[in-house]
Amino acid sequence: MREVTSAWLKESCYWEVLPCGLSTYILPRRNWHQRSALLAIDFGAMDRCLRLSGSRRPQRLPPGTAHFLEHRLFYKTSGDITERFGRHGAEVDADTAYTHTGFSVSCRAGFEAALELLLELAFLSSFDPSGVEHEREIIAREIQLSADALDWVGYLRALDTIFPGQPIAEDLAGSMQSLQCIDAELLSLCHDSLYRAARASLFICGDVNPVRVRRLVSHWLDAHPKAAAPPEGHLDRKPLPQSSPRRTASFLPISRPHLTLAFRDPRGFLSGLPLLQREMALELAVYTVFGPSSRWYNQRYEEGMIDSDSFGTEINAEPAFGVCLFSGETARPGELEAAIVTELEKAMVDGLNADDFALARQKAYGDLVRAYDSAENAVELMHSAVSCGAQPFDFLTAYQHLTLSDANECLQTILRPDRRGCSLIRPISDV
């Protein structure tokens, strides 16, 4: 096992790629009560084209396929596997993201049994048609509920202004129409070809013995050769095409308008430590100018233009794309947009205030170090870094190298007002 050490945490992560291709990252912490594990599969909501080994024609995947598969894997021939986790005092969860599907478990005792169940959850499947039909009804209700979630609707519509017609701007669960195209045969095909150890990474944190964990995982995979076999296909992933940002307006049964401004990172493919540094530099730039302690935020709050419950920013940086969004409910959407644009233009001319940036950087670094105090957060942070092509502790490394120039460069290249997309959702009463 390779040892990766963090000088700031004074801890070591043990990393190894097993013979079957499964990457394992173990962060042992003696006398910690909580133990957490995250198993990430390289298959997400944006993946729409599967190329099977030996086949010339690609298999098109309907929107929501990865999410549907994640849901259905909880049901085994013996019933809902969640109940078996509960018998060991373990909490299990799953999440479908743009480019991966994650299965996680946390517990205080019985970790080894819970870890074996986690492997079973992801790698063993049973897709009977009646169960799939029942799951279709559950996900349909989920889609209907998300259609009433204003923040989520605003988020997707804003992404569509800078990524028009692209999977990133579609609901991760798909649509009512795409659900009808997903059946037991398709789910089985995706699982058999993509859910293999070589396309997965396992992250563990807590009071565990790395050698013992490795032995347990290897033994489980030896007993399930299908999971350890090479993948039978690969995903056809292409860069998101460049397009001019646009503006959209729509109406929903809400009480106040909801505004979202979207900015797209124009840079090309980026990975590893440079990607983490760019993401953090953008976060610091936005926080310095628009964070809760900024002059701009307090003035807009006192004017009643924004409120602390709804206004906020979101940044998502992955190798294939980078986005920054400003969103919130406001009775004066035109004034709020103008205030954001004016402040961005001023910051681009004057540059970030050095003292404000230093305070933001210090706070962000402290928040990050504290995040590692949670086993659940630690496995998420390690996975986020590794999935970008970096080392498990590289978020901390990136912060150590961040400079004011990095943040100013993000202002100049990403947060350009002339490249903004805009989604405005108004109350139906305004029609």
C-alpha cells in the first residue's frame, strides 16, 4: 500500500489498486467511534452513451438511467437491503451525481459486516420486471415533487441558459417520458457492463486496520468473480459544447420572483491539483465580494433586496465543466441583477481587496480542516479530490498555494457580466 501523508492533518491515507482494478483509500483514525465508507462507481446522470465491448453501435441511455439503477440496487432477492444494514446499527445512503454514483455507510460498531453489505449493495443485482415497474412509480413521484422545488427548478433552468439542451441541465432523475424507456433489461445491461470493481473507488475513514480491510475486500471480490471481472463496455464522454449564454423567463405558482445568474468557466479540460485550485480560487473570489460579511451583501440586505434564507451562490467544478451561480428570491429581480453586475464590473477593474481576501482565505481553510473532523466528510473530500485526478489530501494542498492573483484571474475569466446566463421565474399572478 502507498502512503500519502498530510502535513497539516498529521495523518496518512493508505492507497492501493487491487489486482481487479478497485482503487482503495483508507484513512485510519485510532479510537474514533464513527467509521464511514464511500463506494463510488464511475457512472452518473450525464452519461448517455454506452459502448459495449465488441459492438459497433452505441447504446443510448435515457435520462435518469443512472439514478434509476441506484434506486433499484437496494432491492435484492431477499428484500430491501436497508433492513440488513440496520441490524448492524449502520446507516446507508446513495446519491447519483453528474459523473458518478456513490453508495455510503456509517456506523459505530459492526463496520466489517456493513462494508461487506456495501459491496453487495453495489455489485450484486436483481432486476425483476414487477419491481422495476414499482420503482418507476416511486421515481415518478420524486420527479413531481422536485418540479415544485423552486431552488432546484431555478438551478436547472439557469444551467440551461449556459448549457442549452445538454444533460447537465436536466433533472438527474430524468423525466416522466424518459422513465418509460427504462426497463429491467436496460438496467441489467448497465449494471453488468459498468458496475465492476475496475470502475469503482472505495474510501474509508475511522478506527480500522488497513491491512485487515484490504483482506476483507479482496476476499469478498474473490467470492464474487463477476464483480471483479473487467468491464464489458465504456462510456462515451464528450466535452460540453460552447454556446452563447441566453436569458429565460417562466412562471410558477410562487409568491416572489426567483432570479438565478449563471456563469460558465470558459477554460478547457482541467484536472488534478490545478482544477482544485481553480475551484477554490473562484469560491474565495465570490465569497470576498458577495459573502455574508461583505459590504455588498450587508447593503443589499438592509435595502430588503435579498434575505439570508434564499440568497446564495453555488460553484461546481469538474474536469468537463465549471459553473458559478447566484440565486435568490427577491421582489426586485431587475435591481438585484444590476447590483450583482455592477459589483462584478467594479471588482474586475479594482481587483479584490487584499485584506478581505486574506480573511476569506483564512476562514475557508479553517472550515476545510474542521470538515475532516467528520468521518463522513473525510471520505467525501477524499473522493472529490481523487475523482478530479488529484491526491486524497489535495484540497488542503490547494489552499496552501492559493494567491490573490488566482482569485482575481477567476474574476476576469469566469465572472464576466457579458457572459452571464439569466433565469427569472415569476409568480403566475404576474402574467
